[in-house]
Amino acid sequence: MSLSSLLLRGPMRLALLLLLALVACGDDSNPPPDGEVTLRLEVEPAIVVAEDGANGAALATAWIDDVRGGPIAVRVDRWWLSSGRAAEVDAEGVIRSTGRAGGTVRVFAELQLADGRTARGEGLFRVEVKRNVLVSPGAAPALVRVLDETPVNDDPIVGPQILAPLDGALMPSDVAAPEVHWDATAPGDTVRVRVLGDGVEVRGHLVHEGPGFPDAWTIDAASWALVTESVTAPGLRPPPDVDASPGAVRIVVERFDRGAGVGVRGAPRDFSVAGGALHGALAYWEVQTDPATSHLARLDLREGTVETLGVPSRDCSGCHAVSADGARVAATLDLETSAFFAMDGTNEVALDRLYDAFAFAPDGARVLASYREDPGTWPADDSRLALLDGTGATIAATGLPTEVAASPVFSPSGDRVAWVRGGSDHPDGTDAATAIVVQSFSSDTFGDPQVLHEGSALDDAPEAGVTDARPSFGPAGELLAFAHGNASGSRSDTTSAIYVARTSDGTVRRLERGMGPEGSTAAFWPVFLPVQTTELRGRRLQWLVFYSRAPHGNDRVGTRAHTPRQLWMMAIDPDAFDEGDPSHAPFRITGQSARHHAMAAQWIAGACSEDTCTTSAECCAGTCVEGACVAPECTAVGTECLGVGCCGDAVCDPQTALCTPEVR
């Protein structure tokens, strides 16, 4: 009989607990020696397995050495775990997996001794969670067992080649699951996609049933929640002295030929999930070519869903900006007029001229906008800047640039602006020699303009050209991203790359990794999100959205055959700037159409949840348990810091993200 079966049988479980109680009652005759008292903890079995809803169990036992040196079992006053995501423990030391996450768990026990001292102990056990998903309609339940019994050979040449996500990509914890793409399989083949993290394995089963088979799988929401819950919880990781990569996820794709009796496994693909969450959405410009139309759309980053932003009686809208609170939009409409309106399309306020670009101040009280004196001329004439109030009225500002100026942007604190000297913000862009200029801003007064970067300084870069475009301040203001290439638009013959400059001295880094291996001259319009996340050991991450013509995935449901402009996101480590390229490999944002162009992303602020949730990344504090954010009154020693204070004198260790005893 297995231990988990024993734990579920009341009489036998009671007998075991009574035995432990009787042993513990003998403690008073054998008091522990003076000095520090340590409990030795054991968990049996040491690996708890939960598969497809069948959650495993184990028993934790505490031992203490008596004066004769022999260990005796004791009943402790309190048990607790480093994380409640993967398992729960009751007052008797019975551990049950939750099925919500897997990983390495620390178990703690505490016992108050008769002489006033406290005995504590710590142990380890693992929770391994497995989930099988029948993705194709023709994938019968028996297929899981059949494939488990079929041998699989490793062959990185013949095996399926993974085309998406990109190797080394880094994603925040609250974005929708990535699409997994691989190269073509044949009718009758069975494909098993394995998504693995520390303590978790999800296996998707697909059957190639003929034309229309996508050779792709967007990991379902429940499976993705299981993976992210497992790899992002500090309390589910091995001890700090064990070499383990936080957030690591591996994808393996296996193909089983019909009747072959053996499978073949291709090379794995590794990426990571960061512990930080973004809590927001993107407003972007979606352009369709057949029929030719465009509109503003809202992409929910967590859900991976898209909805059209309502702009009444308009066939085309774009060149937009969103206020910091996400309540208002400024946009050009049908390339004829410009307006402010609420996010739902109501309360439209027509502006006095056609504007090509907008930038809201952080408080929403001011808007910088670029315009052309005669927008109907071709070639397009140069752009100028205007300062507007919240109603769209023009403000006479001191020091406002009167020269050729385009693409304005405010810093996160609102005390600086950046813009592009030279060229035009016409939708087709400009190929003029331009420069990035920064000015201070306060009380409608602009300071002296300072050139941060000249486009001509990169004329020998791989993308060539002398045009800097689309500046964007990072969330802390110390970095500024911009595009550089042979033009600021994104026609088929335009080349462009993404750079980041340090605002204190103008030092520039090319974001080679962040553009992806096929996108280093096809990346446009960078936009820093105003969100900075903090990872283990205090590492900061900043997140940059851009659009790219780089191919994504395969040519059936991906973009490899026609490469429309698509939205991607990269992580940037600002503290790695001095070491070189501070970016990580990007990921294509799930939810956008692979057949339409997606451009010019703008941030829509969201909020963390105090109550309902799907994953813990949605919660302001605590862990997501049965759809609700649950936070303890205080965080126990050895437990992950959940946004609430540590119990007693314990403090949150920034190196491990666990509460530790205060060092005095």
C-alpha cells in the first residue's frame, strides 16, 4: 500500500499519529542538551507526484537527539512550508500537493521546549506536477499511454525543428502563453509538445489529420498558469547554494510517424519567465490590406485577446497616443482630422488642425503634438511642435522649439521632453538626417535643447542611414530608446534597428539580442513601458515594445511567408548597460493577427488584483488559491516575501526573496 493511500485511510492514519504522540511524550525524561536545538525533518516520500488532478501526499516527521545521542520523533507545535502554491501541510505534518504548481519546497517545524528554548528545523521535498492536454479532436485519451510506452530517439537534425518562441526569450509573468511553432509534419503523424519547468511538465498531444494542421500550439491558459506558478515562486526554488536558473522553461517537440513504432525528438528550445508582472494592455494601430482599412485596437497582455477601440464614424484611425491613466486617446482620423476621445470612443473633441504625433504629459494636463503647415503637400513638408492643454487648446509656451521637430515624448516624471530634430512625422516617415534632442520642462517652460544623439553617427551601422526616430524614455528616466535606419517609416525597402542611449552622457548600445536573430535591421518604433519589475537579487528589468518585420514561426499560421509588421517585447537590464548589450531575446506578443500589420504600441495602465485571480502574478500580494488572492497576515521565516511584512523580527532577504531571521 502506498503512503498516499495510507494517509487517506482514517484508522491507520490515526494509529500512526498516536504513535508519534506517544514517542513525543517521552521527551521530558530526556531533556535536550544546553545550546542551540535543531530539529531534523524527514518527508516520506521525498517526491510527491500530482498528475492530471490526482494529487499526491506525504508525511513530514520531526526528530530530535536526546542526551544519549539517539534520535526520537517529536510532535511539533507548528509546521509550515516555503510556498503554499505547490503543497499544503496540516498540524500533524501531513503534506498534500495542490496541483497548482510544482518545484522544490522547504518544510519548517517549530517546537517550544520545556526549558523555554525553541527548537526549529528545515527540510526539503519536491512536488512534481504533470498535465496531459489532448489538443487535436482526434487525440484520444489512450494516446497518452501509447506515447508514454513508445521509445523516442534524440535527433536534432531529423527531429522537429522549433521555430517559436525564440531561444533565450524572457517574458514577464503575466502575459499570455507563447505560441509554439515547428516545421512541417506529415498527415498521420502524432506530435507531442512537452513544456518543462522545475517540478512541472505539460504535454500537449496533436494529431496531423490533413490539410489545415497548423504545426503549432498556443499553450492553453490552464497549462500556462501551471508553468508560470511553478517557475516564478521564490519559495519553490532550490536553496541559494544550488545552481538553478530562475524562471527557466524548456520546450521539446517529438514526432511519431504512423506505424513507425518509435518517435524522434528535435533539439530543445529554452526561454525564461521573469517573476515580475506588468498589469496592463497595449493600444496599437492595426492595418489591414484586403480590404484596405485601419483601426485602433486594444490587446490585453494577460488574456492575449484583442478588441477594436471604438472611434465613431471613422474608416481609418492611427498616429495615436494614450494618457498615462489609460482614460484618453489622441489620434488622427481618416488622415483628415485629429481628436481627443475617451478610451471607449465617446466624448470626442475635434482639434483645430491635423496632427501627426502626440505625447501626453504624465498628469494628462499637457499634450505635445507635431503638425505640418500644409499636410496636403507631397513630398510631405517638415513637422513642427505645439503644446496643447487637456482640451486641445494651444498654449503659448516659453522655449518651445520653433525649428523642424517631430516625434515628441515626455519623461516618466514629466520634467523632461525629447523630440527629433529634422524631418517629418508624415505617416510614410522621413529619410532626412535627424538627431534626438532632450529639454527640461516645467510650468510650460522648456529649457535649453541638448542633442543626445546624431543620426549621422550610425551611418556605418548594419541598417545604414542617418535617420534617428521615435524616442522613448525608460521608466526610471536613465535610458532613452530610439530607432535608427535609412528612414523613420517602415516601407518594404526601409531598414531600422533599435538602440538605447544613457541620458546622462549619450552613450549608446545597439539592442542586438532584443531584436532577435532575424530582426536586427527590421525593428521599428520602440516604446518603453512605464513599468519596472524587480527580480531576485534586486535585478531590475525594463520592458520595451517595438514592431518588426522579422518572421515569426512557420508559414502556415505564422508570418514567415509574408512578414507583416508585428508587435514584439524585449526585456532590458539597465544595470548591465556598462557591460554591453543590456537586452534579452524578444517574444512576439500573443493575440495579434498574423495576417494584419500591428504597429505603434501605446501603454494602457492596468492594476493588480486584491481579490479574484487566475495566477499569482495578478495579485497585489499573496498567492492565487482557488480563484482568490490569499495573503497571510505576515510572512513566516523561510517563506517567500509576498508583499506583506515578515513575521516577528524576520526581514525580507533581497537575494532570495525569502523572509529570514534578522541579523543583529
